[in-house]
Amino acid sequence: MTDVSSMGSPSDDPRPVLTDRQGHPVYDNQNQRTVGARGPATLENYHFLEKISHFDRERIPERVVHARGVTAFGFFESYGAWGDEPISRFTRAKVFQERGKRTDVAVRFSTVIGGRDSSESARDPRGFAVKFYTEDGNWDLVGNNLGVFFIRDAVKFPDVIHALKPDPVSHEQKPARIFDFMSQTPESMHMLVNLFSPRGIPADYRHMQGFGVNTYKWVDAEGRTVLVKYHWMPKQGVRSMTEEDAANVQAEELGHATKDLYEAIRRGDYPEWELLVQMMEDGEHPELDFDPLDDTKTWPEQEFPPKPVGRLVLDRTVDNYFAENEQIAFGTGVLVDGLDFSDDKMLIGRTFSYSDTQRYRVGPNYLQLPVNQAKNAEVRTNQRDGFMAYDNRAANENPEVNYEPSITGGLREAQYPTHDEQGPEIRGRLTRKRIPRTNDYLQAGQRYLLMEEWERDDLVHNFVSLISQCDRTVQERMVWHFLMVENDLGLRVGEGLGIAPSDVAHLEPLADQTLTDEDRKRLEHLGNNPPRDVSGLTMTHCVPDERHVVTR
């Protein structure tokens, strides 16, 4: 059966039906159209394309998301290996091949929800976007400071951001809106446990992790592929703030993280991160209890160890904040030879959305701006004209030929380094389904138990404080979810809200929710489940976290 939100609506539901701008009823607002449940996504996803295109154009001129940010420049130095193994065994990307090879980079750190002049101490995912100016053209690795995301299908991206953004009537950011959406989105639990812990407020950008979040592929010289995930680990260590610490910072200034980054670089204390890569065979991996293409999950390090491939050093600030920070543009589709897309549904959606946003926000010729240009590869294109075009030089010997193919001096196609067939064979019918292995609670519970005690205390305090502002029905559903995540979390939040397990025991799983066998057992003993076994388990975003104490 197709997984649609209307499964939970009875036939006599009086609410009006959701439509698109053409007046077409939307039968599935949860899943893109894909080839089989795992993807890839299809280009004729009309509802998704219309929805995301409108979302990309909701604000002008600042970014719809990641409006507040800071850019710095430096270099990436390759180790020439994945751990102890030659990296050429896994990818032919030139940026990684040579030990000691340095590639110029631009890095933009940002907050997601707030506007351009918002506080940098607000609870918010942080963007961690890196532009590599490689000899094969630019490569953008666009991620966040938290290892997972709220959703697993890009068709829900406008919805989750709308829920997190201010109310369109009063322009207030309201917990009631946020948790109303999250209570109906079980896949968000892993992200919520991270975001509302101290890791949701990094002390500054220098002491912040970065994650590619999406699953990508590496391609070797023979065209063989593997799935990979990217992680940036700060050499300075990880440092975070509680809600109280952040409030004390915000009482003094709004841009403390930008100031800290620039002052460190100016005094020669260059921040550094190591790039770690997890890897697994390219395939569906039915032996796992999660799907490796699911952005709400991390890969267990015991099975898929993250190994270092290089380091990132930032040693220069911008010369002009507008030209090099406001106009810098990133996109998940900006890859170089040896790197490729997986069928990750969030990645495919982001790849359209990011570049579409830049064309709208900065203009169709945003790639002609110096900060976005390919610096170490020659650009030859038949694209011409458009708003603010200034580089219309002919890229071939005959300036009259701006098309291809031609035998009178035009550009020609490149030859594939190997061949254009790669990866496992994909077979499936066109459908709108979510991936089968959702397993929404396990990793969220493991993450809670692997937190330090002060992190758990702050997480519970934040949940109680914010969810108490929601309607009772939302409060009860959130406590139900938290009891499914981990008994201790649900009991503590429930106690703070005055909601006992017996108050929510009558709640049924959401109509479109798929429970695992373990989930069903936990549901039978709701509020009386033993702690999950996390002995010997490490998760990439569970490195030691130092509290950045701020008083006033």
C-alpha cells in the first residue's frame, strides 16, 4: 500500500483537501515519486518541483535558510589514503590522490533558521559548507554540524522549515508549531535528541563538528562504486553551551561566533578539522536494521569505521563580506570526477533546490562571480547572456558557434574516464513510498544514552520548557514518542509536563507509521522498558563535548 498521510484521515474528515497551485489534489505529501521505494527519484515529480521551487523563492534577497553566516578561506591537504589504504582503491578524485596535495577552499559556517542579523547563540542547526577549488572544477560539500536531519524525503523540506520558521501571522517562532509537526514525524526523533541537547548550540564555529549528512558515492578508475559519508572533526575539540550559557552570550552580543573565528585567524591561531570518511559497499544492505540512504540515521562505527583522508585549515578572512560571504553559493550537485550521487532522496532534492535557489537569489550568472568561479580549472561553456552577465567571451575558436555539436570550431564532449554505467542495477516500479526500514527510535535512544550527563539534563530541561507551551494533545504524543525512544527520556520529560505513561498508553501508533518488532515490544511495556544496550557502541557525533560555561 502507498504510504500517504491520508491513511490516518477517516472518510468523514471535515478538513479541506490539500492541493497544488493548479488546484490538483495532493494525494501524497510525504514521498517523492521514485523507481522503487529506495529511489532514484524521477524528474517529473511535478508536486515536489513546484513545492520546492516556490519555497526557494520565499525570501529576497537574503537566503531562505542559512541567512546568517560567515566565510573564511584556507586549504585542504590530502593524506593520499583512506586510513592506511591507498585512496585510489576507492576513488579516482584527484583532490584525494596525492599525499600532501593542497587544494584551495572556501568555508561558510551558518545558522539555518534565523535571519541575517539573528543571534549566533540561538538553538539551530549550523551549516558547514566547503567549496574545494580543484583542478577538475569546483566541489561543494554542503552539510551541517549534526550528523542527521529531521526528515528523509526532500518533499517534506518546505514543511519542516515552515514549522521551524516564525508564524506567518504574528512572525513569532513558536514551540507549539515546531512540536506539532515533529509529533507527526517520528523520523525526526534522532535529530530532536541532538538539536535540543547542548550540541544544538555550539560554543563557536571553531569547536563544531561538521557532517555531510547525505550519503554519496566514490568511483574508482574502473568505475566501481562505494557508498560514503563525510565527517569533519575539529582539532580544537568539541565545545557546546547549555540554554543558560547561550542566553548569557546573547545578552552581550549577537555575532560572537563570527568574531571568535576572525579573531583566531587574525592572530594566527588557524582552526583545523580532519576529514573522516565512512564507507560501505554500494547496495541496499538488507542485513542492516536501517537504510544507508536514510538521512535520519548514522552508520555504526564498529561496522563502518570512519577513517581520515585529509585535513582542513582556515588561514584567511574575507576581504569583502558581501562579495565573498553573501554572494558565495553552494550546491550539493557540484561534484568532480570520482565523486558521485547516491539515490538518497534528500540529496536528490537538495541538488535541485540549492542551485535553483542561487539562480533566483544571486542571479543566473552567479557562477561568474569571483568567489564562485572555478579557480584551478578552465571554464568553457556555451551559456550566454542573462541578468548581470559580464563574461561572455567565446570559449572556442569560432565565436559565432555557441552550440554543440559543430564541426566549425565549437566545443566538443569530453570522453568518460571509464564508462557511464556504474553501481548496482536498479529495478522497480514507479511509486510513492518511503523507504521500508524506518526504525525511527533505536538510534535516537542510543544517542540519548551515549550523551554525557550534563547534556541529558539540559536536553530534558529544554524539552520540558518548550513542549509545555504546546497543546495537550501534542504534549502527550511527544511523551509517547520519547518513551519509545528511551524509557528514561520519556519518564523525565513526562514528569516535567505532568504526563505519566498511563496517560498516553491509549495512543495508537500514527496511521502511516511502521513499527519494528522491537518497537512493538516496547509499546506493550510503555514506560517500563529497560535501558537499551549501548555497551561498546560509539557514534560519530558522540565525541567528548566540553561545556562552554558563560556567566554574567
